[in-house]
Amino acid sequence: MWKGKNVTVFVTGGIAAFKAATLVRLFVKAGANVEVAMTKSACEFITPLTFQVLTKNKVHIDTFDEDEANKVQHIHLADQTDVAIVVPATANTIAKMANGIADNFVTSTLLATTAPIYVVPAMNEHMWENPATVRNVKQLVEDGKSVIEPATGFLAEGYDGKGRLPEPEEIFEQVTFFESRREYKSPLEGKTILITAGGTKERIDPVRYISNDSSGKMGYALAKAASILGAKVQLVSTTKQLKVPYGVQVTYVESALEMHDAVTQLFPKTDIAVMVAAVSDYYVAKRSNQKIKKQQNESGLMLELLENPDILKKLGHSKREGQVVIGFAAETTNVLEYAKAKLEKKKADVIIANDVSNSRIGFNSDHHQVTLLTKDGHIVNLPEKSKEELALNIWESLLEEKIIH
């Protein structure tokens, strides 16, 4: 989403100023045109040359450095900025912003811009908790600025406390999330969405289990996209290897029975349920509490398997008026035929079918291609894309088909 966007990073004089370089690099890597403005105090902590090399743009410091006669530099920068980020935001700069003081290039530009402004404070814990700072931060929020809370951790003073600058990757993720939500205008606002992800594990003994190749990537991508589109998202996941998307609540489970119990508990308060997880059809009747040893004369290992509850079918048959139930059908042959049968049998509103026999778009891949089948008989083919791009397309298609109102 950052390709072609003008992002201005305002660096003020705090010990965390060096982290701004990593943040700048993340935006540059994402395709943004990044400009940097610094206070003179910030230059004591990190050199302007660092940012100039990273951005390939001149760094703005002095209000009176008007090297182009036809431009008032701080107004020009303010006008061309699409997103402004103050990082680190010191108590001094926060106080100036809250009170409309424009006594340097940074504060003058911030006062002039109409772009969304993200303020990322970093300071000593006692400065952060000072009533004056609390008052100033409250004023910034009331003025429409977005404040990203400081983290708790080891401070420059040599002790743990709140006031530490969040890691650049976290700042980038939060700004991207809120700007994406702004761009897509939150069509799912007010909706509570339940999504399952990953492949369940059915234990044989403490070291072995029956499972499948599902990575959980599609479920996480759908959760991220739904959150960006304004929904409140609850993710029930079997995998802990993937980063939980910003704004998404997660419940971790392992087995199909655990997933069944978690989904059953959450479903009554859900508007839309999307069952993406690859759930094991069977579980081991007698799980061993100790590792099963191979015997010399043993002809083989016999396992009794019992059927797991059908989560999608249960939701489809018990949904209330207005609830939407969506399932996935991962098939290797006769994909549409099996998906249609599943749609009818489970009483789902939509089945999203995908051919996992193709390794390029199957389990564990970063790309996907799917077909949506609705209970009204509509078929929507979505071409191969990255799973994150496709997830947005799926939600857009569900809205266009009026599956979601």
C-alpha cells in the first residue's frame, strides 16, 4: 500500500532517534518516497547523512535554509506529505505540538500539514507519567493525532519502565494497519468475525501425532484483511509460528476437539464464521501417555481412530438468522463437484474451494487461487495472487455478492 506514497518522518532529540533509521528503511523498502525532517537536537544523536543515504532525499533541519526561492520549504513539505510520523516524539515536541508552537522546522511543518499524523513518544517513565505530558497527549488525541503508546522495557537511565520506543517493525505495522483501514473505509466495521487457521494435531503419544500440511497462512491473511476492513476478529489457530496480525485476538488450540470447543464458545457472539483450518477427521481413541517403543517382533502398530465432530456442519445447522457461515474445501480432484456437495451438506452460505494438488498454490505456499461457491448458485473465480492480496479480494467478493450486509 505504500508504493508512491509520500511519508515524512520527523525525528526529534531523544536517545531512541537511532531507531528512526530502521523505520525509514522499512518505508523505503515498501515503496514509499520518504522525506526526513530533524530538530537540531536530533542531530546530536544521529547524523542527517544517515537519513540522506537511506532516502536519497535532502534532510530538512533549518527553517531558514530556503535554498529554492520559489518554495517555502516547510509549507512545501507539509503539502506534499501523505503520512507524517514523529519518531521519537520527545516530551518537549509533544508539548509544542499540543499547544500549537512552531519554533523550528519540525513543529512548523507539523502545524502546517493536513496529513494524518502519528506520534510515537519515547522518554523517561516519570516524564511520560507527568500530568503535563498526560495532558498534552490527551490534547493531541483530541486534535485528531494518532498516538502509538510507548513500550515497557529497559530505559536509558538503567532501569525498566514505560517510555521505551516500540521496535520499528511494530511502528511500521501499526501505521500500515491504520492507513490501510483508512484507505479501505472499514466496510466490515461493527462485524465480529471468527476465523480458524492451521492444521489440527491428533496425538498418538507425547512425541507423535496425526496432522496435515496446512500452514495457517490463508487463515491469518483473512484475519489480517478482515481487521483492516474494520471488523473485530477472533482467530482460533493451531500454529504459533505465524505473527498474529495487529488488532486480532487469538486463541491457540491443538486438536480438533479443542478447536470444536473454542469455536462453539465463540460462535454465538459471531456475525461471520470462516472455517479455514484443515481439521482432522479422526482422533486416536487411546492416546499413550508414554512414547510408544518399537518392539522386535512387532508386525505393526494398530491405531483405533474415532470420528471428530464436524465443526463446519455444526455451525451451518445451528446458525441463527443473519449469521454467515463460510467453509473451505481443500481438494485434489473434482474440486468444484466436491465443493458443491460440501456446501449443501454443511448448510454453509459459501464454500471457498481450492486445488491443493498444485504445489504452487497448495499448502505452505505463499500464493493461492480459489473459487467461491454461494448457496444461491453463484460461482466467483479469483485468480492466483499472494495470500494477503487474495484475502482482501475474498472479502471484497463476499461484500459484492451481498453475502455480508
